[in-house]
Amino acid sequence: MISTWRHSGFHVFCGNCIWASFSQERVQDLADEGTVIYSAKDGKDRKIFDAPDGLAAMCSHVPNQGEQMERCYRF
């Protein structure tokens, strides 16, 4: 019976879980000042956010429930 089943194209990713789409090691939370600093991979550039703006920037990388997000960066 399974050999007659027509495949719909649906598939499931069975790889390692990706917990965050940003590096937690590069995030500094300065709670006393109410700011969040995110450093670039090379360590040369930094972005400084107010705490709510930093949280909003990180949350923009989290897909809605039941959705899948894929980002492609081309140079």
C-alpha cells in the first residue's frame, strides 16, 4: 500500500536544532543602562539598542507559529 502512495512534496528537516539565528556570545545586556550591544562577527562594528528596540530586533528573526522562515543573503 505504501508503494502506491503519491508523494505530495512535503518533507521534514531532521538535522540539528537551531536555537537562535543570532550569536548570543556577541550580545551584551547592560541592564543598568537599559541598553543592548550587538557586536559584528569581526568585532569591528557594533550596534547599540535601547532594551526594547534590541528585543524587537532579535524577535524579528523568530517566525510566527506554524510558519517557516528562510533568509538568504547574497553578496
